[in-house]
Amino acid sequence: PNTRDRDDGWEYAVDVRPQARVTGDVHAGVDLSYQVRFPRGLDPITGLAADPAVFAIAPMVVYAPMGPSAYDRPQLRLVYRAAHLNDGALGLYAVDDPRRAHPWVHYLGVQAEWWFNSSSYQ
């Protein structure tokens, strides 16, 4: 096997997003995901095989005036996301990149999702 070619390999991601109605058009949910790569090459710095992986949890509050289904839009979301990167994922950053020292990544934001020119699924 080629130990220098890190862009070849296998990868997969698993993601679930359960939601529950809180009141009226407001829903609460959480997005859970796990992503991992299995590169064929070795880490050029350590010389070891490393499988980069990220686990993320993102609780959210959703305003969905057209309904709760996965196809109903528009949706406005307030999201907080915390992601944990393992040593293999941190090793993908350049050696002098300050993010390499932080295994936790945090995100707080507002998301808006709209489907323009689409048919209704109701």
C-alpha cells in the first residue's frame, strides 16, 4: 500500500436530527453527527496511521410556520454546535495553525432555510 497518499481512503458520516414540537410553530431539536475518514497514507508528521474523526452535537430551536415535517419550509433556527475533533482530525491542520491545539470547536448562529420556486408537499 502507498503510505504517502493520504487523500485516498474511505470515509463515512452518520447524522440524526430528532425534533419535537414545543408550542405552536416552535420546535426543539438536536443534531447529532459522527464523521470519520480512513486514509490509506500515514500522518506525515507522526509517521503513524491516524483516522480523523469529528463528533458533533447541536441543540437548536426551530421556528417552522408551515409545519414540522422535513419538507416544510421556511425554517428559522437558533443553533449552538459543539464539535470534538480527535487527534487525527487535529493533525490535518498545519503545524503552526493555532486551531491545532483546540480539540473543541464551538458555533453559535442563526440559520434560515427557504425553498424558492418549489411545489408544496402538503
